Amino acid sequence: MSEKTTILQCSGQKNNGSRCTREKEFPVEETPEEWRCWQHFKDDIKIDCCKELTDKQKRFVEEYLVDLNATQAAIRAGYSKETARQIGSENLSKPYIQKEIQKAMKSRSERTEITQDKVLQELAKIGFTDITDFLSFKTKKTVVGRDDNDEAIYGYQKVIEVKDSEKIDGKAISEVQQKDGNFKFKLHDKMKALHDIAKHLGMFEDTINIKTDATEGIMAAYKKRKALEEKGESNDQ
């Protein structure tokens, strides 16, 4: 038995004042109150920010805070897997949902006493650490044997000296292991920490207010629109 669907027309307006003619099919149970195509998604800023959320949208906000993954949050909130990515992106583009997410994040921060500054400080310990903060490595000349005349035979040995754990901050260390004569020392991912710091500080050009897996789709739509406008091929005449 096929799933029941409904067709929505884009609620955006063309430059001449007429309504956009683009349409989209939605499952009946997941049909939004209104829909805007990629050319008009920015018009969502006109939506009343005090608009009340539906039960599914409230659940989406709760689930989004779990892992900041809009697609997975939409699935856990009850949307179908087939439309979850798009629904998640559309939810994040709605100002009144963004407002609820920011409110929930602020409440959680106050409740856990985990602030943005604390998170940045911990990321900085990983991003700006140096392996020589924890150990030193050098080549040392040592006696490896004696010749027939009992003269010392010298060789060179690689020596690793690890600092005492009481003298270092171990938060940047991922793993320390010594087994069967082999020594393994690993730090947390330095480049990932620096990338997260840069994103938090807004050092990348392609950003939106809430950075999620929805960013890619929204920015792609925006770039496509700009490219069409530059070529004079926009359908929104």
C-alpha cells in the first residue's frame, strides 16, 4: 500500500509579485504548514519567531541537542528516513525553531555549567599542545660491545624519555601503552581540535548561525542560485 502524499506549492514570491510555481510532494503526516523552494528559503526570516512548535518540532529540538545532527534528530523525532535530511535542514532554517534550539542550549549550559569558554579552553589544550611537552627523544652514544683487544665498541641508540605524569596535563593524551618492549604514545587529534576552534570562532566563510550537517545543503542551494543569477538564467523573473 502506497503512502499517502500531498502537494505543496512554494509560498515564495517572484520578483514580479506572482507566487512561485514550484511544487513538492510530502507524506501526509509530515506535510509542513508551508514550504519554500531553494530560491526562496531565505524568505523564512519573515516567519513569526514566536510561532508555537508542533509536537514533532519540539521533539526535534530535544533530539538535536543530543548530537547536533539534524538528520538523525529528525529520524528520532518521528520523521521518515527518506525525508529526514531535508526536514532537518528545513527545521533549522526556521527562525522560531532556531530560537528554541538556542534557548535549550542556553538552559543546558546553565544546568551543566559547561560554557563555550570552557569548551574552547579544553580544545585549545589539544590544538596547541606539542609532543615535547610530554616526552623527549634523542640519539645517545652507548657502548654496545668489546673488540678482541677489549676496546669499547660504540653505537647509537634511540632514547625516549617520558615526563612524570604529575608534571604534565594529561588531557591532551589519547593513549599511553608499553607492551612487549614496544612503547606507544598518542595525542588526541590536533587538526580536528584546531578545525573545531576555527569553526567556533567563525574563521570559515561558509557558515550559518547554527552549524550542522544542514549547512552543506543550504550553502549549495545558495551558491546554485547565485550562479543562475550571474548567468541570467534564474526562473524567478
